[in-house]
Amino acid sequence: MDVHNVELTISAVRPEQYPEQGYPEIALSGRSNVGKSSLINTLINRKNYARTSSQPGKTQTLNFYNIEDELYFVDVPGYGYAKVSKKDREKWGKMIETYFETRKPLRGVISLVDARHEPTELDKQMIEFLHYYELPILVVGTKVDKIARGKWNKSESTIRRKLGLHKEDQLILFSAVTKQGKEKIWDWIEQHTN
């Protein structure tokens, strides 16, 4: 998709704040600092539209980005950031769960993991959670420009195994630096929103 028009429609915490246009939605989830904002910026051809924060755990709302009046990217709060209080984490957990459980226009979830490291327990829990809700999943292994190309297959099989991915779950390696994987990610999005 060629993206020219993007706007942050709303930062929501409750269902009654969600947009009502009924456009298909793709949620993006992942640990704090995994490169979610960089992925969004790459997909929409912007430098700093989705703000990358030097303070992990900054996103505390569901941010609905209207893409070309055709679909929404929904940036979900990053999980697993230690400095956030347990109470806040539980609050986010509830908010995310409510969204995944009840949101009709949600067509799939892009779950980001850092391709340089083994997925964490929290990454695994997120995938189990998405499997439970039977949501289509695209796992994106980020920061792949920092891995030697010869090790990409190993990284892919480690991610698949550790996350317990199902056959139908797709996995794409991505780099915000080289744009590796960008087209394939858009293909997946279009496949799930058309």
C-alpha cells in the first residue's frame, strides 16, 4: 500500500472510546523497546510519526492510527517493562484483553520479537493469548540487520520453536534500517484486511 494520509485518531483506554468507522484493524504488540514504533513508521513511510521513546513503557493507551481511511493500525502498550508498577501492568493487561476479546473489526495481530534474542516468557504468553482468541498472527522478528544473514534461518527456527507457533502463523524477519521484510508485512496486512 502507498501511504500518504495517516492520522492518530484516538488514544483509547475503554471500548466506548474506540473509533466507530468500522475499518478493519491490525493490532501491533510486543515488548517495550522491540521496535514497534520503528515498524509503524517504516510501514507508513514516515520518520517519526509513531514516536520512538527512549523511555520504554511509554505507550499506555491503545493508539488508533487511521491509514488512508481504509484501516487502523492499533498500537498496543508494550509489555514486560520492569519499571511499570504491577497495578499499571494489570490495568494494561485488562485493557488489552478487553480489546482482543471484544473488538469486531480486529483482523489480526502483528506480534514483534527481537530477532537477536530468544523470545521471552512474556512473548510466549502473548502468542498463547492470541492463539486462545484464535486471532491471525504475524510474528515479526525485528532488528535483523544486526544479525549475520547466514544466521537468519537459525533465528527463525528458534523463534518458531520458542513461541510454539502454529503452522498457519507467519513469521517475517524485519529491519527498519534496511526495510527488509516491509513488502511481505504489507502483503500479510492486505491479505487480512481486504
